[in-house]
Amino acid sequence: MLQPEKPVADKPRPRFSFSGWGPLLGLILLCILATLLNPSFLSLDNIFNVLTRTAFIGIIAVGMTFVIISGGIDLSVGSMAALIAGSMILVMNALEPRLGAGTLTVLVGMLLALALGALFGVLHGLTITKGRIEPFIVTLGTLGIFRAVLTYLSQGGAITLEQNLSDHYSPVYYGAFLGVPIPIWVFLAVALLGGLVLNRTRFGRYVQAIGSNEGVARYAAIQVDNIKILTYVAVGICVAVATILYVPRLGSATPSTGLLWELETIAAVIIGGTSLKGGSGRITGTVIGAILLSTIGNVLNLTSIISVYLNAAVQGIVIIIVAFLQRGRR
């Protein structure tokens, strides 16, 4: 006797995911538009220029991805970079007469930057977790504190690196390896490490679990406070790495150093598909988001569609549009 055929369940149709493919598609379309407007956009020099300028924001955005996925935020990254840059220069200038304008003095400055970044991250994490204060409030407060301290140290002017030190330090930004600028290599290394940690380690899984549901994460015996502190340490170290690359570019730090970096960093993370509510995100998307923002600025420089002074306005509009598209997403 023939058995009735079992109904075959319809396979779910693949749907377009804005968080997955939207940033990449947007970057491709923007590159096509930029090429049509100015063919020199695709020149190798311009591509390296875009990626080199992306490195600062992109490196910080990798650390910010962990913070936002865990349900936090850090508004102080630009001011933190400014204070770290000023502190580095002051210490290196003070050590130059004793240690000379060589590698040792530069290394001490770099180690100081990393230590300050980690310290500021610990302070943020402890204040947020142990003090039970919202991350927005804490980092908004330190945003003003860091920049005010730098303004005090510079007396409202510039803290400038000694010329001999600047000459020795400059290859960190202006140098290249295998024809590719060093900042791009560092950005690539940080992004690969961030992706590995987020997707292949217990820490990365814990970060996503906390952002998805902090209460459930606590019941699952996850050390929520410790994980949150480590996310702020991670973004602090990323700020320090970006600052190490940034200082030899101009050889100085002013009260305007790192201005609006927090806007660009958060925009890169959100454009890359990380949920504002936490719980999900990808380092690959963050990298694409950072490149997309730099490409927008580059297009404005190469063309006359709108004024380059409206770059921040364009970024703000992009953030609002992406947040609109993320409504209800968790």
C-alpha cells in the first residue's frame, strides 16, 4: 500500500540583511560614484591615503565594537586621544636630554600611551560597574575632563615634539612596509585580532551574551562586571595605539586634537551593523563602516558636490539613517 507523501516544508528564503551586506554594498556604490565623478579616486596613492586616514578611527572603532556589543558606550575617545598625545610628547621631550632622540625615548612614549589607555579604560569600567552609573554619563564627564586637562597642560596652545625626536618618530606614520603604509598594517592587525577575540574566544561570547541579556548572563555565572571593565580597557588600548600612530603625523597635540573622533568611531561601528542595543556586531562590518566614512570625506575633497565643512553633518545624517533602519533590532 502506497504511503502518502509527506509534505515538504518550504525552505526559508534568504533575505537581504542590511547589517550584513548593507555597509559593503554602500561602500561599493560610493566607490563607483566617486570614480565617475573623479577618475583619480581609484589611483593607488588615493586609496592608500583613504586607508591611512581610516586607520586612526578604524583602530578605535574595533575596541568600541566590544563596548557597544556589551551594551555600553564611550564618548571620551577623542578627548582621551588628545590627552594621551599631549602626555606622550611632554614625557618624550623631558627624556630626550637624558636618553637621546632615539628609539628608547620613542618606546618609552609608546609604553606610556598604552599604560594611560589601559588606565583610563579601567577607571571607566570601575566607575560604570561598581558605581552603577550609566556609561553615557561617565564618558560624557571624562570627555570634558580629558580635554580640559590637555588644555591646561598646553596652556591653550600646542605641545610640540622636539625636532630630533620628530624626525626619528616620523617613520611610524610616514614609513611603509612592502609598499603599504605602516598605519594600514597596524589597522589590519588590530582588526584581525579583534575579529579573532570576538568570534573565537570565550571572552567574545561573554561580551555578546551580556549585551543580549545581562540578567541571563549573570544567572549563567558570567562575571559581568569584569567583562565590562575589560571592554573599556580594550577601547582604551585601541585609543592609545591610534594615538601612537597619530602623533608623528603632526608632531604636536592641541586642544582640538581628536575632535569629533567619538562621532566618527561610533558611526563606523553602527554603520558596520553593530546593534545600538547591544548583543550583536561584527568587526568586519566595523572595518567597512570606518572605510565608508573616510571615503565620504575623500569624495567631498575630490569633488564639489557639497562643502567639505559639512563632512560631520553627513556623518550625523548617516548615523540617524542607520539607527532608523535598526529599529526594533536586538
